[in-house]
Amino acid sequence: MELLICKALLWIFGFSVAENYNKTLDSMFLVQPESDILLELESCSSDSDATFDVLHRYWMYECKEFSVDTFGMCLLENLKTAYQANIFSLEEFGRKCYSLWQTLPDELQSTDPFHVLCYADDPLSWSDEAQTREIYEELFDFYM
């Protein structure tokens, strides 16, 4: 579920497209068609808000086993791809990362590497783009 949660967050916050999330969901559903959570997610797979609500509920209250490292590697790898593609300005990328960070469970928000997402763009407030880029690039290497 870690990869699915990661792909959903990337889609919801605009780092990726629905097709990437749906591809992961569909492959998981084919393996576990009896899964209630996957069936529920299939039924709302075109609506990012409904998907977020279902996954957030699952993640907070039903998820028994969760690999922080698997989730983190997926998240940082995909954020790095979006960062390197220069799809967003550095300011917009930072705002999106902060919004994503706000949705993480409290226990992830305050741990490495996730807490960096809440402050990596702070140097932009004093026009230090180089330091912001350095923070992000160091973050992306966390699992290397």
C-alpha cells in the first residue's frame, strides 16, 4: 500500500497524473481483487478528492503494516523527477511539497526525511535559490 499511497499523493498534489496512480491501483487490484480497500479505491479512481479521503482514512485508522522506507523512497524518487523536469517554478514546487507534507501523519511529519519538506523552500524568502536547491538535492539523496 505504500506505493499506492505515494502515487496517490503525487497525483493529488499535482506532481504526477492520474494515469500513474491508476496503473499502480489496477495492478494491485488484479493481484488482490477481494480487497475491500482496493475495490473502494477503484470505484473513485477518477476523483482525486474522494481517493484522498479513502486513502487518508485507511492510512490513519486501518493500515496495520507500513514501511516508511518504501514510502519514502517512492516519494523522494518521484519528487526528484518532478524537480529535475522543471515543471514548476522553485517557489511552486516548494508550496506543493509543503502542502503534501501537511497531509502526512504526525509521526512522519517530524521524522527524516519528511520534515525537510516543510522548510526546504524557506531560503527563498531571502532570495537564496541556491540554498533551497541544495536542500532539495540533499533530500533527494536521503536513501542513496
